Amino acid sequence: MKNLKTIEIGKNVNLTLIPESKFKTNLVSVFISRKLDRDEVTKNALLPAVLKSGCSKYKTRSQLTDREEELYGAYLNTLISKRGENQILGFSILSVSQKYLDEKILGQSIELLNEVINNPLVVDGGFNEEYLKIEKEIRKDIITGIINDKANYAIKRAKEIMFEGESYSISGSGYVEDLDSINGVNLYEHYKKVLKTSPINIIVEGDFDEDEVVDLIKQKFTFERGDIIDIPKNEYYKEVQSVKEIHETMDIAQGKLVMGYRCNVDYLDKQKYYSLLLGSRILGGGADSKLFVNVREKESLCYTIYSTIQKNKSVMLICSGIEAENYDKTVSLIKKQLQNLKDGDITETEISNAKIGFIDSLNSLNDEIGRVSDFYISQYIAKDDSSIEEIKEIINNVTKEDIIEAVKNIELDTIYFLSK
């Protein structure tokens, strides 16, 4: 991204500017990073929604909505996400670029975002219990509701089994059994600690004046800082001692197969990592991939099949929807296609298509505001300083030999199958 700039504006508070004149809006995002920790993961998952319920100045969600309308339909959003072995609390506001208005609203929008983050509604030393009760019920529904999406539920279970004993097995959505012990006071005390001790990244994307934005961010955001926690690089290497094979049953129409592989490639070894990504695309990245052509089209063993790389853990998942009677044959054929990849059964057409697909996906990041912001917070978490343009150059220079070298040590760790 041309003209991208990152500056430190406070103690472990970084501001990244992503100017893009094609957008008629500005997006200001604040990302607060935590290590995945079983003891605090449910509290963290509740925080963004509780904070959006009301703040000191705008005490109800209705009042916040009214203020958004006054700012020409600005949109305030919060989220919680899991990135590798990290949990990210996200807050953002999207507003119309001042270039199309007679009023300067960017500062007012940033001020509203700061009110939500730094001036929460506090009653008797804690968050509003009524709001918290509502958000706890919503959080409970989110946690329990994943079972209704059988494909994602199977992936969740496969990860829990594969990464047992590792932080990556912890659910970023939280746990139902934690909810009863959380109250307004202990959640507020936890939030004060989170604000003081967490790395914070502010990203501004859109059509704005750079100097004005830097001044506004410095003026409007008021973070109280303490001793900042260290968020280490995720562990990516683990030798497979034996393959775990787990079958679970549920009343479902179609079986869900997830095969988890340890790739043991350092994601900061850029040449090798992006070679691995291309290998995964050739294996299962689209309608021309080896898995799609040979498992779905030629053998008609499945309805869906794809492979995907989990960057921060250097893990590849192969996911498929199959009938139970096709389990053995499907697993065997998937193993064969991966071995063919390792053996160098790769055509120049496959490599070219994989590169085109990958670069097209990078180019598409700029199609919608927020996607580049999301890319750069992911890069920050991975401690990867590669720009989009640098990644394109690396991909274009990957050779067949690079791909073979990157995939040669992929090892099967876990096979999970959910069926009737």
C-alpha cells in the first residue's frame, strides 16, 4: 500500500494511516490485543458489546444511535476475534469523508469512539448490570449456537482435539460456564487492567488529511497506560508423535471431515511461508485444485472440499462434507493428493493459477473499506512487516522447487469426523 505510515503516539500505542481516495468514507479502528488466556477469555469476549451498550456521555444504545445519526449516519461497531493465540477487542467508527460535507465531523467521530472506549458507563463501581445481563445472554447464545453450523462446529472440535494443551485450543468466543461468575464490578476492574496493559493499534483508512488525522487522534484519545504485557510470537513447530483419529456422532444429514496437518514452517520465513500458501492453493484452493478435481469431480466422494492455512500456527486444515460410507476412501485419496504435491506432481499451469488467484485476492483487499485495516492488524499480530506489494513480489518469484521444499515436512496430526 503506497503512502502507508505507522507512528507511535503513546506507550505501545501505534497509529497506522492508510490513505485511499477512492473511498468517500473514513474508518477509524482501535484494536486491543490480549494473549488467549482461559481465565480471561470470556470476560474479553463480553467487553466490546457491553461497552457499546452505553457510555458515560451517551447512557443507552438509543442515545448512541442518535449521536451516530447526528454525525451523518456514522456507524459505530465493536467485535471480538481470535487471531492465532491472540484475542483482539475491536472498536471502529465509519463516517462520511469531510470533503463531501460542510461540517468537520472526523474529530467528532473520533471523540465518540473515544467515549465508548475510555469513558464507559459505570454504576456503583461497575458496568451496568442490566446491560451486562443482556449481553451475557447474547454471548451464551453465540457460544451454544455454533453447534447449529455443523461445518464450523466440526472445525472447532478438530482444533480443540489437535491443539489440546496449547493456547490455540481456547475458544475466542468464551465459555458458558464462566458467565455466572462475571458481574459488573469484576468485569469493569478487568477492563481497566486490559486498557492499561494491552498493546493498542489505531488504524485510519480512507480519504483524509494526514496531518489533521494525526493531530485529532493525539487530541481525542486518552489512554491511561501501565506496564504493557508482552505478546510473544506464536509457537509454530510441533513434532507429531501419533495421529489422533476421532469420530463423533450427531443427528446430521452429511458427515463433516476435518484433517489437521502440522506444516512446521516459520511464518516469518516469508519465501517459505508464501510458497506453502501456494502449495495449499494448488492442493485445495479452488475448482481447479487437486482435491476438488480428484476427490469431488472424478470420484464424486464429497460435496465440498478445500484446504486452508492457519498462519500463526503453521497448520493446514482440509475440510470436506462426505457420506459416512465414503470416509475411508476419501481419507485415503486426500492423503494421496498431498503426497503427489510433495512428490512434485505440480504443473506450471497449477502454479500460475495459484499465483493469479492469490494476487487477485490481495488486490481485492482494496475493494471494500476495512479490509486493508484487517490485513494490517493481522500482520501486526504475526509480527510480519510485509506490505501487500512485497507479498505480491514474493509470490510472483516462487518456483516449483520452492513449493516442494515448503510442503515436504507437512505431517498429519488429527482426523476428526462428525457423522450420524
